[in-house]
Amino acid sequence: MTECDMRALAPNRSKQQLRSAALTARDGLSEAERMAASQAIAARGLPFAVESGAVIAGYSAIRSEVDPAPLMQRLAAEGARLALPAVTARGQSLVFRAFSPGDRLMLGALGIPEPSPASAEVVPDILLVPVAAFDRLGHRIGYGAGHYDFTFAHLRKHKPVAGVGLAFAVQEIKAIPALSHDVALDYVLTERRVFDFRSS
């Protein structure tokens, strides 16, 4: 499915149908295209200034997700502190543990690489978020467990936390049916452009 086809999807489709279509489009990209997109996002960097020492939580890319590693390496070189999430339980906020490029990771409860429980827990200032699909209002479809919605709701009780989705251009959908508990992103970065939703 092409980028234009994705944006034309009927907005009355269920989240499950939209997720399936977006993941099919994402899976259709070649490894070279995915790698080039990750590098393009990293080369552009974040669309806002990041204070030295800010904690930026990325994620370990699985399946055909945008790989945040090149962007995280750039941000670390610019003075950011990095973290990765760990899943504790469904319906609970993610826990974030300090991470440096090159650290050995372990497989977590969902089979996703994450830092050892011995690593220091940190509270992120910025979350880099994997995306199954997104629209131009900042609404996001993930994988259905709600981990990031719970996490944003929990963290933002204590301080502002910027949500930055990483996606391929083909994952854009015309409209996502958002529920009251769904948390919109502040930005989405694709290989082609930056979407800024803060004023939406």
C-alpha cells in the first residue's frame, strides 16, 4: 500500500484495521529504505533545543520499526542522557533505565531488548515513541497494549514530557479514531518531514 493509499483510508475503519494496513505498508519497505529513513531522521535531529543532561528515552526497534539508534547516538554526542523502557505489566507505566550505546541488553518480558534491572531508573524529559500509524493531529496507533498512553499520563502528573513519534512516511493515515484516554504526540518525525502538533 502506498503513502497516498494510506492517507485515503476511510476514517471509520477500526483501529485494528488501520493498524494492520499501516503495519503492512511499513513491512513493505526494504531494509535499505528503512535504514536510509532512520539515518535521515538522525541527520535532521530533533526539531527543538535539548538541554545538556536531558534524559531522552528511546526504544529497542523490533520488527520493521524505525530504528532510533542513529538519532539516539547523535543526541548522546550532543550531551543528552539516554534511557530505554522496560515493560512491567499491562496497564502500567513503563519503567525507564539508564542506557549508553554499546551497553549489553537483556530480553524483557515481551522479548524486547532492555537494560538490566540493575541499571539506574530515570525519569525521561523526552520520549521517542514507536508508531504503527499516525495522523496530522498527532494521534497515534501503537500495538494495542496502551503502554505509552499510561506512561504519558503517569509522567505528566509530575512534569512536562515531550512525545516524539518516529515513523515512516507510509504510516501516515488520514484520521485515527482517538479515545479520551489516548495521548496525542507533540511531534512525529519521518524521513520526509517534521510534524509539529503542539498548536493543533
